[in-house]
Amino acid sequence: MELRQLRYLVRTIELGSISQAALDLGIAQSAVSLQIQRLEGELATRLLQRTATGVMPTDAGIAFLAHAQLALRHAKEAATAAQQSRLSGIVSIGLAPSTSGVLGFPLIEAMREHYPDIRIHLVEGMSGHLGQMLNGRELDLAVLFDTGPASRCSVQPLLEERLFFICGANARPSALPTRLADIVDVPLVLPTPRHGLRRVIDAAFTALGVRPAVIAEVDSLYVLMDMVARGMAATLQPWAALARQSDAMSRLGWSEITDDGTSRRNLLCSLSDDELSPAALATRGMVTRVVNQLIDEGRWRGVTTSHLDSR
């Protein structure tokens, strides 16, 4: 049971409408419905019933409502107490360029709002290098794609990112491929083989018994996406790679690849709890909270997750 589920349910009952609650909360209606369904599934009982004008609570929903409102009030009081304690210090976090593009600014914005005295030191780099920095105690936490370089650290599953075929916008949306077999002969620009994403891509093509038509290998996400936007080649990247391409969206086309094995796992890795400062512990919790919000609001697409915990 999550606080956001209680918050969504309470607002829905107060307004008598899932769509109005979603509008008031500033999130998608489907996200509100999904979280209420998950809450009902966990409780094994219906909390809402549909009417001609919207929704109303069942008897179980009425019984649950008062306790949910009390829990939310206590949670708000706890958050206020934590904020008033004025946690301070410097927290170093490492993100890959694609992850930073979708998560970096929202995380810093959220930290500024909730913990204004904590200063974030954000480092961009390849997952392997960030793992080495974490092991060397140069970072407090990092989002990595492989636990190998940070095997001595605390690891929390975060999410799985599907890969997308991304190309110039001259291709018709209906003609964009969704299977690797359809792009075997398409010129591609990919990261170098030392990059974790490239290893995922190579393994997926190897499973098909084919080799991709790689015309360039580039570890700079900016250069790689510029090449794609200019029509020089297509690429395979998680949707997060598009987060910094708002000015080039009109020049890009993309489609999600559906083959098995074409996803990249994201792991939230950190120093052990006894090594982390209170400020770093608060930041780690904020990472999962912001990721939850980005997914709920449709700002991080092509991802699946079942392990996020923002407590």
C-alpha cells in the first residue's frame, strides 16, 4: 500500500470522479485508475462503484476513507517535520547521459523544493565508470545498468527500459519497425562495445543470428542523436535518450522494439546505509519518488517497474 494510492482514492471520493481527481492532481486519468485498482487488489475488496454521474465509495470505501485521510495527514506532518529539521550537506549522484536527460532536472527541482539546504553534485558518465566511482566512495549513489562495478554497494531494482528504434522523421509512423529483424539492413549509429547498452543490443541481434549494419560507433549521446536527427543513420536507444531532443522532435520518428531481450535494467545503487549521511538517505528516497512521478505523468515512457519504493 502506497501513500499515492491513498491520495488518489481520497481525492476521487472527495470529487466523485476519477477524471476530475486526475485533473486536480495533475496526472493521467489512467494512472489514477491503475493505482486505485492496485489498492483494491491488495485489499481484496471494491472501494468504489460507478454511477451515472461518476463514482461513489462502497461501504468498504467509506470505512477505509477516514483511516486513509488520517494516514495522509500523519504523513504530511512527518514530511513537514523532516523538512523543518533542515537536512543539509552535499550529496553526489551519478547518472548516465540518457538517464540524466529525463531524471536529472526533475530530481534537482524536487530536492530544491523539499530539501533546500542539500546541495546536489550530479555527475554524468558511463555506467561502468560511475560504478567505479561509487566503489571508490567518490559518489554517494548512482543509477547503474550493471551491478558488477558496484558489487559492494546497496542495490535496489529501479526499472526496466525498453529499446526504441529512432530515425529521421521522413519515415511514415505506420512504417516504423517494431522488430529487430526489420532493421538488419538499416544503417545504425550505436554506442561502442564497452557501453552496457551496446552489449544488450549485440546480444539481441546475436540471438537472431544476424549482425546489425553499424556505420558508426559513438559514445557521446549528443553527437549520436545529432547524427540521427540529420538523417545520417538510425539508432537503438531507450526513450530517455529523447528527453533532451525537444527541439528536434519534429525531425525524429521512433517506435518501441518488441523483441525479447531488448530492455535495459536500471538499478539504484548506493553506499551502505551506515555510510550514507541523512542527506544522502533523503536523496535516495527522493530518486524513487521522482521516478514514480515521471512514470505516472507519462514523462518516462517505455518502462516497466514493480519494485519502486519511495519510503
